[in-house]
Amino acid sequence: MRKRHPGVGFFNVWRICLIVVAGGVPFVSGCASGRITADPVYFPASGGPAHVVHLKSFNRIDDLVAIEPTFVELIRGERYTSRIESAAGVTARGENLYVCDTDQGVIHVWNLTTGNTRRLGQTGELRLATPVDVAVGADGSVYVADTGLGAVVALRANGAVPVRLRRETDASFRPVSLAISDDKLYVADLESASIVVFDTSTGGVTTTLTLSDKTGDAVMPMGVAIGPKGNLFVSDAMGGRVVVLSADDGKLIRTMSRRGNRLGDMGQPKHLDVSADGTVFVADSEFAHVHLYNGDGQLLMLIGGPDDRAGGTPMPLGVAVAEKSATLERLVPAGFEAQYFVVVTNSLGSKRINLFAVGMKR
């Protein structure tokens, strides 16, 4: 029986906005319009002013961005679409959303302004196998953690041939999560329980941050993110916690939460991300919630829930903080002031992608 995590009655934190992603999405192109409506669900539901509102649950990009059919589609009477079969890691850069699809072995790229879509990793000399997380560099290069290939695949923005980034030893390599900062790519390696740091310009390993000896306990890293102060946040699925490290030398700064059933505890944390204001968002697949913590590890609130309905996160996996977007702003209910957005992918549920806004209900 799935454990239910207790709720939180207040949200004492800065204004925020969220997006949750999971499910199937179509390939479409055309001109966006504003016909899409929201399905608002507020968090917390009682006990104080709402700081998070669920905006939309969807499976396809044209459930989120209204797209006019092209002339050819009008003539044919149909639109060519594709769906995300199994959503995993996600990231947002500008107006683009990048979503890993483990079943199809591709990265779906959706433009939230135009509704245009494309897929990465399906053609060319190197095809993706099981993409589980994605990161985008400042130059537009896309990096994919692929457990099926046992490598990180670098898809260069300049059109160069994709390359595989691996550890410099013959040991097994199982990359499960990525974070990028300047010319450093931080990779959570489940096989060695470490963070492997690559130089994005050379593709070589610069250092390896072993996790187990930092806390005295075994660590099962499932997610890695970089905070606004440059620290590394690593989710530990075994310990039900987040380990915070110095990105320079891997020195332990603190741990956040622990495995358990009490308020503030976690079950199986997967991916995570950190907003510019220092709020830590952690997808917990066991408790079917996204936990929000401040930088000191204090629980601020929970969003989502196990129910397969608007606002629910039946099995959250990926999390990505997104910038403000005019397209997403159209879905924010009157009386709610949104500050930023977040994307969360779910591996279960009829609606695999959910969009939230976080801020303040006036």
C-alpha cells in the first residue's frame, strides 16, 4: 500500500510558479492562439493564502498552446501528432521545453510560444536508447543522460557529430541526472554513487565527487541540481534526503530531510531543481508529491498528490524550474500573481504533464 504523506497548512516562502510535466504530446506546427483554458487548483487548499496554483494537466503541446492547423492539415482533415509515451527528465530554457521520452528514445523539444515541436536523438550517427535526463548549455548544446547507452550524449548546437561522454575508466557508468554550470557538466552516476564532472569543451572528466564518504552513509543519487550560490543539491533515494555539497571540492554542507512518514520526511526522492530564490523542489515518487524546502532544509509545503486528476502528481519524476513565459502567463487565474514556473514529469497518470504557477493569491 502506498504511504500517504501528511499535508502542510501554510506556505511561508517567496512567490513561485510551477509546471508539471508528464505524458503524451503531439508534433504540431502552426500559429499559436489563446483558446486554452486553465484548471486551477490551489495549494495549500486551506489554512492560509495560496502560494501555488495548478494551471493545466495535459498530454500534448496543443493542449497547452492553441495551434491553428496549417493549410495542408485543413485540406487533409487531420494533424500529424506524436505523444510522449514515458516522460522522464525535463528542463526548460527560454521558450523551449525539453522532455525525455524513455519509450521512444528521444528528446521532445516544444516551443511554448509557437507550439512548434521537434525530436532529438532519433536520426544521425548516434541514436538515443533510454534518455532519462537532459540539460542545455549556454551555447544551446543538449546533453542527455542515457542509461541504455551507459553514457551522456552531447548533441552540439553547431551540428557537429554527437559524442558519448563516459568515465575514463572501464567501470560501469549509469548516468541518471544532469546539471550544467558554465563549462562544467555535473552527472549523477548511480553505478559509482558519485557526481562525475565533465568539461563541456573537451568532453573529459575533470573530477569525481564521491558521495558515500561525505555523509558516512551509502547514497543512491537520483538527481542533481545547482543552487543560486553554486552549491550542488543531490537527491538520495536510499536515504530519503537531499545532500548539499560544495561544487568545488565536494565538501558536505548539509543534508535535508530523511526517510520516514513524518511531516518533512521523504520516501523516494527522484529529480530536483532549485529556483533563483533558493527554493528546492524535489519530486518524491513514493509519496506522490513535490516537496518544497528552503535552502536550510526547512519544509515549506507540498504540492501535487496521488490522485489522477487536475493538480495531482501520481508518480512525479522530473522537475525543472522555468522562466516567466507570456504563453504560461495567459493561464494564470485573475487574482494570482505568478513569479516563475516549474515543470514536473510523471511516469503514471492519464495526464502526464501538469502546469503550476507559484506566487501569491491576492
